[in-house]
Amino acid sequence: MSNQTYLDYNATCPLKPEVFDVLQHVMREPHNASSVHQTGRAANMLVEKAREQIAALVNAPTNQVIFNSGATEGNNTVIQHFKDEPILVSAIEHDAVLKADDDLIIIPVDDNGTVKLDELEALLKEHKPALVSVMYANNETGVIQPIADISALAHKHGALFHCDAVQAAGRIEIDIPALGIDFLTLSSHKFGGPQGVGALVLGLCGVTPTLLHGGGQEKSARAGTENVAGIVGFGKAAELAKAGLNDFRAQTGIFQTTLEDKLKTYGGVHIYAQGAERVSNTTLFSINGLSSETLLMAFDLDGIAVSNGSACSSGKVEPSHVLKAMGASDEAASGAIRVSTGWKTTPEDIEAFLNVWHKLYERMKDKINA
Ligand code: PLP
């Protein structure tokens, strides 16, 4: 196992030991939740227990949870369902929304990365969309969107509302009825569950978007043999995330404050979205004059796993579309470093990061425009 200091929880999160225990146990059996024999019925009971655990995490009725392979599938399922009608999505959505259809209409954000409600309302009046899609917490900046206000506006203008809550689950409370959400996507591996499993949770609008057709699994809403072990692990991770939410916020909040207070003492450092409400586990910052590629490599060599806000495609770092939408220059949008913490992060990890940071800063000082 890697002995790097892992501070990249928004990319993926280590499996919790309790989740590993249930996974190990379930994976030993030939579980097909659709089989009518005893082994199949046992699998079905495990899946139904997990459905209750997911429903409890987001305050939804159990029968509104549809298991799938993760949030890329969940987001595509919803967007594809409405693809013949106008769809509004925020400029800072994950590519799993932005690339799910060719002609999405973009809602701008302000310089803190928060959706502009007045512009949203103008677009609703102009385009009369069938769907509005805005994420709960942004994966790069951690900014929390005013979801209840956004969904109220969408509904007022006759649109349904989809929320990608991948980076909110396990970090802040999610209450589907209170937030007015019609479709919500979740991914297990962002809060201590296994990869390759997630859920689309329906509100009470009565529409069931379906992407995969075939067998009658998930009441025909998502065909394909259920990933029983993955679903059980996902359910366990959801139960733990719900029970540990306050502790998570308190603990990661201390890390965030320690980190940001220290970073601010260095000239040339800019921390993004400080004027907005953010999840407590995420800090995105850049240093004038330094590219995130250079910094990422230097951190990596010194044993620290962090991430850059930018997308990396064909070996070339593209400026972050999130930071661009917030008004950042190409240079700034290519230079950001994201630190994201989680359940296994310790004060020593933060100290290790800050020690390496100090060393790198001293070494690269002459290149920094303080
Ligand atoms: N949405 C957001 C906000 C994400 O951060 C991610 C993963 O990075 C996804 C969707 C895609 O999730 P998955 O890995 O489950 O396909």
C-alpha cells in the first residue's frame, strides 16, 4: 500500500474498514438478487437493507432509490432522459453532466462560483426548460449551492430539478423533500464505500429516467445484475456517513482552518471561493506564477497526494472550467491545487503537507509573484 500522505478525498476516498468487512463477507457468496432460490433471496434482502441505508442518508422513501454503477451513469441517465427538450445546467458541473448532451444551456456563476439566481430565472423564462441540473457541492472549490432556492425557481417555471450530490454526501446533510430535488445522484466511493456503485434517488415527481434496458432489475429502472457486494458496501458507507456527519464536519473543519490560515501567510497565494459557503473538507488555491503541474509533481515526489483543479486530457493540462466560469484567467485556472481531506486524515497529515509546502515555496520563491 502506498505510504503517501493522501489528501485527495474528492477524487476517491479510502474504503472504511467496516465497509471492507461487509464486502469481504458478501463477495464470498454467488449472490444474484433476482434469483428465486434461498441464496438469491438472501442477496435480495441485503440489497433491500442497503436501499434503506441510502434512503435514510438523503431522507427519501426506500422505494425511490435505484442502484447503478455510479454518478457518471446517474447523471447521464437523467440528462439523456430530457435530451429532446431544453436543459439548463450550471457552468461548474462535473463533465458527467456537461458532456452528457451536446446542447445544454449554461447557467453562469459569480466569482465565488455560486449560481446567479437572477440569471437562472431569466434563462428559465427565455428557454422554458424541462430540466435544471445544479450540483450540491463543487468537486474543485467545495462551494455549496443554494439548492432549495434553485429548485424553487425551477419548479416555479415548470422545470424538474436534478442535483449531483456526489461531493455533498457524507459532508453535509441532504434532505430531498426540504431541498425540492426531483432526481439526485450519489457515488459510493466519495465517502468510504467501494468504487463502481452509486444510486439515482427519485423525488416525488413521478418520472423515472431510465438509461439501461434489459432485465427487470431495479423494477426495470436500471437493467443489469445488481452489484450486490458493492451495494452492501455502499449502504454500510452511507450508514456510517450519516452517523458520523457532525464529527466529520468538526474534524475536517479544523484541518481546513489550520491549512488555510497557514497558506494565507505566504505571499502570492490565492484561496478560491472564500466568500462562499463551502464544504469543510476542500481547499483550492493557486500561487501566482507557478503551474499546478510543477507543484503537483513536486508534492508527489515529496510524498503528498493532492490534485489540480484542472482536467488533464491527452497529457495536456486544460484550464479548469470551474475557475474559468468564476472569471479566473487561463494562467490562474491552470495553476490551482486542491487539498481534500476525509475520514482517515490526521493532524499529522496536515502538518506533513504544510512542511512540504514550506520547503517547495522556499525552493521556488524566485518564480512566485508575491
Ligand atoms: N459528479 C461529481 C461532482 C464528481 O466529483 C464525480 C467524480 O469525480 C462524478 C460526478 C462522477 O462520479 P463516478 O466516479 O461515480 O462516476
